[in-house]
Amino acid sequence: MTGINPLIRLEETGSTNAWAKAHLDAFGPVGAVYTPSQTAGRGRRGHSWTNAAGQALYYTAVLQLPLADPAALPLYASLAVAGALRDRYGARCQIKWPNDLLLNGKKIVGILCESVSAPTPGGPRAVLCGIGINLAQPAEYFAAAGLPHATSLALEGLPVDPAADADALARPLPDFAFDRDLYAFEREGFGAVRPAYRAACGNLGRRVQYDGGCGVAVDVDEQGRLVVQEEGGGAVRVFTGEVHVTGIYGAL
């Protein structure tokens, strides 16, 4: 644990989000907890959780700040983590709106944010940002977990040392790669990072399907909504729900 932005390493825990929620008083305005072994995480779309002990980084950033736009934090977080992976490995990740990180078209990072009550009366609500980074799982791990469109850094040919890399990736993230960019995001919301996010967003220019319609994704607006030009003519702004993108995750 260090300074005003504490970083806590656990050898193993059920869930870093659950641990952070139970220990909010251990953190300052920004902090983090991480582990190489998470035994009770949350799988997506009905999949059971499969721990990859020693082969992944399970991480929760804790923000106890008066964010101007907390709903856009998952989008901001995806951009921050993409920056950390670029700095560490030279990896050029794309973002599948809103917050999945892709490497060579496959999912490499998942992000889940949740808001919880302030630990002190009158203080800002805490926002927990759970991040899972696939470092070195083999292909058999993803096949057994029913995740054919996921991958790890090692599978994509990057030189990974899971123990050293988990610590090295976690260290800058109490500032959450957030550091100076976080101050702008805290005050201004998504608009502060919109140009960088648009440049990394793999949805743009592709045909997408969303709850209620389909069309071509043409922009991400100032609130972080995906702007879709419908095949019938009008533009729709999508902020919630699953979006399927042609050419990504097997979508046709």
C-alpha cells in the first residue's frame, strides 16, 4: 500500500470488486486492489466463472471522486487500460463499444463498473471499476470456458511474464493511467477524452445490430453514446444493451 492512492495486492480473493466494496475505507480518492487469482468472479452472458490463477490480472480501481459523468467511466477505463497495454507491450488494442478491448479482433480485456454508497456521510459515491486482463491463458482455457472469441496476450505472440507483468500493469493504475487525464474526465466527463476514444473505437464504419434495430456506426457522441445511421435513414444514439458488430466476435 502506498501514499494517497493506495495499491493493494492480494495473493487470492473471491472478487476484487467485492473486496474493495467491503474495504472502502482503505482507499483514498483513487486507489486499487489486484490479484493474480480470483475465485468468484462474474462470467458474462450466463457463463460460469473460470479462474486463471497466475495467468491473468484481476484488478479493481476505486474512485471516490465527484465525477461529472460516472456513467461514462467504463468507456474512459477502456481507453486508460489500452494505454497501459500499449506502454507495456506496444499492443495496439481496439475498443468494441462500450468497453471491451480487442487485440487482433479478439477480446483481451473485460471491464465492469458499479456504483456503491459513500463510506462517509455526505461524501461522493464510490465507483468500482473491475478489470480483467488476459495475460497468458492457453487456447484450451478459452475453449473450456466457452469463450471462442477471447484471447490472451501470450496467444497473440507478445512476450509475457505473468507474475512480473501483473505487478507492472497494476502499479500505474492507482492513477489508473488515470493521472492527468482523470482530472479532465472528473471535471468534464467523456468529452475530455472523446477524440482519443473515437480513434480507438472498432465499431465505427461497421454494420452493427442493437436492441431494436441495425445500421452503420458512424460516431460516438459527447455523452459516449454510439451513433448508428439506420438503414431506413435516421440516426439513433445507443447507450445501453448488447451491440453486435459485423466482423467482431463472429457477428455476420
